[in-house]
Amino acid sequence: MLVTIGSMTTAERLARIIERSTGNPVAVVHTPASINKGGCSYSVRFNDRYENDARRLIREYNIPAKRFYREGWNGAERVYHDIS
């Protein structure tokens, strides 16, 4: 799962919060070009099973998240489904 965020600082903050809350690894990555709506954007990538935790933490910490995407594969191509 990816959550798009506008800045690296905010993405890193969200990653630390989710990681601390779930005890599972979280990564900050550049938002893939196929879903980037322009400008500089970063995403927080984590396991889909923590979606509800992430949504709760985003509200609780008032983090300006943009969109939620579920990741999948179409052959060898990674695809993203907007579930915001």
C-alpha cells in the first residue's frame, strides 16, 4: 500500500509513526510517475494489513496525506489502484 504525501519530512514522520505503532517495516519512496499528480511527491509504503491503522494515525496526528493506493501487478508491471 502507498500513501502519497507532499513532503519528505512529513513522509518520514508518518513512516516513523506507523512503524512504531505496528512494529513492522515502512519505507519512504518517491511517488511513482504513473500516480504522481505533478510536483515533488513522496509516498509511504507499508503492508496492506495496516491500512486501518495508517488511516487512524493520519487523522490522530493530523498528517496531510493525499491519496491511498493499493499496489498490484499486471504481468511484470506494477499497477496502482486508488482507494482514497
